[in-house]
Amino acid sequence: MLKTKEILDEKDRRLRTISKEVEFPLSKEDRDLINTMIEYLHDSQIEELAEKYDLRPGMGMSAIQLGVPKRYFVVVNEITEEDDKEQKFETYVLINPKIISNSMEKIYVDEGEGCLSVNRPVEGIVPRYARVTMEAYDMDGKKIHIRGREEIAICFQHELDHLNGILFVDHIDPKNPFKGKDQMRGI
Ligand code: NI
């Protein structure tokens, strides 16, 4: 089981690596790592597990955050509805992902973006496309197209940045953290 302290902190230069494309078939190590990432994100969003195992809640993680410079990331999104008895999640695994189309409209997270590698509060606007279509490969090496909107779109862009050595804080102008707020929609 992955421990929170194993996730690289923003000061770690390895997070600045441009990760390399993955070749198929996927190695056992990569498969295992992907499953470990899914498990962490899933459990981290369940309060009692997060508390018990000291997990920091997160919905996205890239391999490089565990020091593995390969182009894949995982997103675990809660989709629990009111009459569900237990929490439900949807999982995305994107290998060698790229954005093949995006909306003109831009959005940002009102309360500020977060990252499992950034352990401090950061204020400011990170402009993101409201909708993106990603092309990627799944764990079996099959090409997939996934459309993401709103929070999922932001998450895809945030994780894709990780694969290029970029952190969300890099997008924030320290002198004017709320620059462009009027031209975008907060979510
Ligand atoms: Ni992150």
C-alpha cells in the first residue's frame, strides 16, 4: 500500500522531468504501479480509510509523482448519488495521453487547485479549458478517446502537465494571482 510520504514533494527536482512514452505491452511493474495509484486515490476519498492510513485526499496522480518518469496518470472521480448506500467512483487510466481538441471556454477552480505534491495552500487562478478530448491508450494498449468536462477536464490538464514537468503553481502569476478572473468561469 502506497504511503502519503512516498509521493514526491514539489521541491523534488524529479517532478520537473519530462516523462517518457510507454511501450506496450505494459510491464508488470507499470500495471502494479497503476493499480497502486488507483487504490490510493480511491481510499483517500473514503474518510475512514483516509484517516486510518493517513491518506491525503486526491483525485488524480501521475507516475512521476512516485518518481517514475513514464507518461501515464490515473483519475478516480467520486460519482456517488443521493440514494446510493455507499460511495461510488469512476476510474480513468490514461497512458501516453494528449489533448486532441479543447473548448475555447476557460475555467478555473474557485477554491484553488490542489496537488498531492504541493503541501501548502496556494491561492490564485489556473486557467484551464472547460472541455477537452483526450487521446490515450488503456492498460491493454488500445487507443481510447475520452471527453472530459469541468472538474474532469481540469484534472486531465493538471495531470498532463505533470508528465511535462509542470506543476499547477507554475501557472499562477505571483504578482497578480487572480489575473484574468473576469474572463473565465470559476467552478
Ligand atoms: Ni498534481
